[in-house]
Amino acid sequence: MTSKVIVITGVSRGLGRAMTEGFIRLGHRVLGCGRSEEAIHELNNLHGPENRFHVVEITNDEAVGNWAEHCLSLAGSPDLLINNAALVNRNAPLWKVPASEFSMVVDVNIKGVANVIRHFVPVMVAKRSGIIVNLSSGWGRSTNAEVAPYCATKWAIEGLTKALAQELPQGMTATPVNPGIINTDMLHRTFGSHAQNYPTAEKWAKTAIPWLLGLGSKDNGISLTVGEPH
């Protein structure tokens, strides 16, 4: 299998960390970012120097631009760009979610994705090659009480990604992907102890990684769910 250059946001923990470890085990080159200095330092010690990880606040467009410039200088255009980083609000009726918390969920889940696309995708478009995966959610296609801000952002990711897909040159792909329900810190915030009834990120990655590597131009603009045929 040909080694791919893979860029992933939110690699500090959860799905991002599990995907990072899994792709590297298969011999792919991963460039990632996260907010935890400790986790980023650990990843660089474990997997450097071929794979590189940086502390980046994806809501900061300038910081994302600097990170992208560094990644592109190291490895060139990514074969697979995965926008994974996201936040969920604390469970509450919409009218009880503080404005600052609502804004942070929107800033990370929508604006952060747009920032990453803004700085990586032009090089991919110039090459007319590459796959963009924006992680959506079951709550990007349905809703539930007390997670309205999160639902709103994931519904936005579905629309944003499908519009992006219409703008890409032939041969490229952008797809909103529902990862499924996975036992992560984020799920614990929402489901509490019931989160333990779902597979861990590491177990999920065993299915998700080969599935993601199988994406192609036929999937452009289609809402997909990890593990389902595509």
C-alpha cells in the first residue's frame, strides 16, 4: 500500500488520537494538531520526526495558516485531510446555554473547520487531488434535547461540506462523515455513565481507518457513516 500524507485536527485524544496511532501503524505519514501541549509533546516523542504534531488553536485563522504552511513545506499536499476537532456543549436547554459557550462550540466546530480548509485545500485543488473528510455526527442528521448548539454545528458541517464538494475539481472528494457513537470524553459529557456501553475510540479506529482509506471520488458530496458501504 502506498504511504499517504494525512492531516488530522484534534489529535490530542479520542478519535483523533486513535486515528493518528492507527494510520502511523500502517505506515502513513501523519501531521496533526491539538490543544494539549502534553499530548502533542508525547506524540512527537513517540512518532517523530517523520510525523509532526503542533499545538494549534483552530479558531485562530492566523495560527492555522502558520501551521498549514509548515505542514505543506514538510510533506506537500495532503492525500487525506480530516477535520476531527470538535466541542460539545454541556447538557442544557438552549436558553440556558451561556452565550460564551455557544460561541465556542460554533467557533471550533464550524469556523475551525473553515480555517483548516482555507489554508490546506488550495494546494489540494492546484494538484486536483485529495480527500477532505469533515466529521459530522448522527446529530448532524437528527436532533436531541439539550445539545442544540452541537446539533446546529453538525448540521452546518453537512451543508458546508456538500457545498464544498460542488466547488472542487473533478477527481477530488469532500464528504461529511458520521463516525457513529463512540466512548470518548465528549460522549461522557453528554451520555454520562452510559457512554461505556459504546466501543472505545481504539476499537472504532480498527474499522474506521481502512474505511477512510477506501474513500474515493465516487463519494464526493455524499453523507456517509463509518462502517457502512460506500
